[in-house]
Amino acid sequence: MRLRGVIAAGVLAGAVGVSVACTKDPPGEVVLSFQTDMSVPKDVSAVVLSITSSGRTLFEEQYNVGPTGVKLPSTFGVVEGEKDEPVTIKLIALKGTKPVVLREVVTKIPKGRVAGMKMPIEWLCAGESSVKGEIRQAAENQCPAGQTCSAGSCVPSDSFPLDDPYDAKNVFGGGDDKGQGGSCFSTESCFSAVQTVAVTPVDDGSACAFTLDGVRNVALEPEDRATGIGTGPNGTGPFLVPLDQGKSGFELQGSRVTLPRAVCTRIAKGIAGTSERLRVYATRSCSPKTNRTPTCGAWSAVTKPTPTEDAGTAAEGGNPNWKSVPVRKPRSLRVAGPPNARRLYFVVDEGTGSKVLSCDAASCSEAGLRCEASFTSQIGVISPFQRTNTDPVAAIYAINRAQAVEVADTSSACAVGKPVAFPGAPPLMWDLVALEKELLLMGDNQLGSCSMSALDKCDVVRPIRSFGAPAPGKLSAGNGVAYIHGTEVGGCTTSACSTTTSKDVAVDNATPLAIVADSPLYYWIQGSVGGSTVVRDCPTSPECRGADRTEAGVYFDLAVNSQYVYVATSTGLSRIRQLQQGEPPGPKRPESVDSSSPYNEVKVDGDVAYYLSDTAVVRFRDGQ
């Protein structure tokens, strides 16, 4: 056996094999690698390595770790012998003289080649999870016979795959076996307070998970508030334990982040007699940490930190000053997500199907586009679904060209859409809006709401408004609800639309083109001879029959905020100011504010407007 990396070969010269015999071919070997997610030597001051085979102890030695001892990661070679016997490799991490982590692996040494075996010293396996005993000699495995701790749970000791072939780059952050050319993960930089958000994972019976858009890394703050890597000045607290991306750490599927079950178990358990609980933090900063990248610190054999750019900027090619992102024929634009992580969602067709793409509203870019959902048939309209307005988007509801409702769960990337089940025969739908607790649905003859017990199941359809002959309909929900059906427009003052708050307006048998809710008002584009006119309706006032707000023009879509009514035109984006108190009503000429391309759809989110043209997704901000 031999030590590699920062531990000089002279510490143990040569190699001690398992029943070594003479052979003409190079002997096979397993290169063990050791790393920890804790602070050294504060949390781990020494390691004990022992190797046995057929009941015989072949090797046992203790090494001090830290700035003045063995630096991590470090490697150790176990060479092939004459007999093809499995070896048991035991690693005990000590804090002073007390065992804190025990890992045990059973493996065979490959013949004629060199493979790797990672044996991380994980905080989730610290204490009673893996070891009991007050001194090294009394250390006992807490897992049942034949098992060891991994990610806080007991698993078979022979279930760990070899890295075949061994490559030092997979241990030393892309560098050689001395750490040269590699990079380390800076817990302090990547989890700086400004970039980090506390999250609360929930064990739903199948997994311990939380949902949040844009997560790049996850860390734990242990209950004692003292174990882990210091992220404050000069290594002070808060003390965090960074997780690796992968099965033993965190796994990403869209906005869903899955953690080891032990995380939720420890959160529920806490420290007896106190209110302290394990805390979980997520960040959008830095490239995701993997088991190939060691942590930075005075104990590390690798000293160059990975970049710390935010996921919404340089890390994904994002641009906070973006104006236009090329996209071929996008449509059905929506803006959704929690207040600090808004995203743009839109549809693009691919062959006979459609995909829903999204990007960070604050820093959209071609590189930052991601697929949220995939549908086998072409989609007409979409509506992102959030469980609350502070949650990330959990699903995409859509209506396909056959007027059937489908849904895609965005917990996995580019999830395939599936039909939504309705009581009885599935109705034909023109439009829909996903609210927190229900779907609003515009059908051939009815506006209704659908209560959902699952994302893909409509339990009961509650009628809100009945219509006459089937006609195309449109639906809008925001600050209130507004709809178009045939030649009628209507609305409700709140998103909890009901028959008692709905008032309809006949509009001279002309076809309305688009509508938007801004309770207690709603606005629509009214078809007329020579163009279209934006008109206003007052659902709380029976005598209000609609008032022209613009001069005649050619308008495709509209959106409103507290200051302006925006209209998309063939020459770009225009707007009129909202009617001020005491200002005489009457049509106004829209002011052109952006003429970079013709716009088909427009949405406003706060004081920012977003549009779709035939060739791009575009953003407009005053002063941009």
C-alpha cells in the first residue's frame, strides 16, 4: 500500500500488497481517496485506516490531518495479491481521540488495472449515525453487520462502485495527484449571505425534497451551530456543510431538489431539550459541487477556488442588461415564479409537438434557456402553476390543438405532458389559467373552475358563467379575472370568480381580440372598421358599457400595470398612461416606446414589459 498526493511516497515507501506474488503483468490496484465536508482539524483532526482480508489485519495506521499534517484529499493504494480475496477497508475519523465517523467498504482488487474508490468522511454520518465508542480502539460500527453509513443511512458495505479506471482529476478537482491544476469549492464564497436562501425540505414519504428555481448548490447548518466550514470572516460562523451533487448529496430535477432522507430525519429530530434544528441553505452561486471537487481550506491539497458567478449571470451566460434573445416563432408568453426568481415561459413548436422553454426574467440569454415541458401534440396556450405566490412553478398546464387539457410536472427537466383527467368526457377548452387552488377553464359553452386533488386530476368542475353557441374564448387572470367569449367580454373583481361578481357587456357584435384584467377594471382590444380600439369596462358599475381609451390603430395584444396600458403593434410597442384622477376621459394616441421589431404578445411584470415577436423574446424598461 502507498500514500499518494500530498502525503509523500517516502512516508510508506513502495506498496504492501494483499498476498503479493510475482507476476509479469502490472498488478491491479484500488486507489482509495479521502475527503471531508467538515472543517479540518476543527471537526476532524486525524484518520485511522485499517485493511483486513480473511480475518487478517494487513495494515493499520493513524494520520493527523490538517494544515500541518496530511492534507485532503489524499489517496492510498491497495495492490492486487495472489489470492482473489475481498478486502475490508475501514476508515475512522477522529476529533481528538473520539471517533466521529466510521466508513467501511468491502471490495475486490481488480486484476491488471488501476481503479478508484472514494471514501468520503461525511457529516451526515457523524456521531451515532455511523460509530459509537469514546476512543479509537473501542470504535464500533453502528450499522448492522455487512452495512456502513453513507449520506446518513446504512447501506451494504459492498455496494460502492469502483471508478474504473482511476483518474486523479476525479479526486483533485481536475488537477494531478498533487493538486496542481485543480480547483476547490469555496464554501465561504459560494454561500455568502447575499446569494443564499434558507429552504425547508419536506419528506413526502418518497423523498426529502424542496422546490426552488435556479439552485446550484446546497449546504447544511448542523444543529450545534459549530460543526462545519466557517463562512464568516476568518473562518467564523455561520458554519456550513456543503453537499455534493449526486445520490449522496443533492439531486436536481428542474426546480425540485432532492436530499438524503437523513436530512429530513435530522430536521425532525433536532437536539433533545432544545429548539435547535438542522437548517438547509440553497444558493444560485458557483458551479455545482461534486465529489470530484474538494472543499477549499488551509487543509486542502487544492488551493484554487472555482468561480463564484451567479447562475443567472455568467454561469449560464446570463445578461442582466439583456434586451432581446433570439427564439424562432415563440408564443403564449407568461411570467411566473416567486418574487425574487421570476421567469419567462413560452411555447416553441418542434415538428408535430411543442416545448415550453423558460429563462430568468432578470437575465435571459440563449445559454440560459431551459426546457420545462415537452408535449407530443402542438400546444395553443399555457399557464404555469404555483402552489403559492412564493413557490417556484410546479407544473405547466396547456391546451393542445385538439382543445384537450394537458399538464407537465416541472420537477423533472423537459417533462412530458400528459392528459388531465376530468369527471365524465373531457370537455373542449379554449383557454385556462392555473390559480393556487384551482384551474379556471374557458370552454365552448361555459366558464368554470376545476378543483384539483392532483396535478393531473380535475375532481369537480364548478360552473361560473354559461354561454350560448360555441365560440372561441380567451381568459385572463391577474388582478381580477376577465374573459372573452364570442362577441362578449366579462370579468370578476377577484380571482375567486363567481356568478355573483360577473357582469357582461355586449359589444356591437364585433369580435374582441384580447383582454386583460386589472380589477376593478378590465381592458380589451375591440375589433372595428379600419383597426382595433382599446376599450375599458367597469364590472362594478352596471351603466359602464366600455369607453375608448385609444385612437384607432392595429393592435395585437395588450398588458397593463399601475401606470400604463401597453399595446403590441406591427411597428413595435406603444403605450398610453393610465387615466389620472380628474383627467377627462377620451381616446388617446399611443406613444411608441420601442420599435425594434413588430410584437405579437406582450406581458407586464411590475414596471418591466416583455414581448414576443416572430424571431425573439424582448424586454423593455424605461431608460434601458
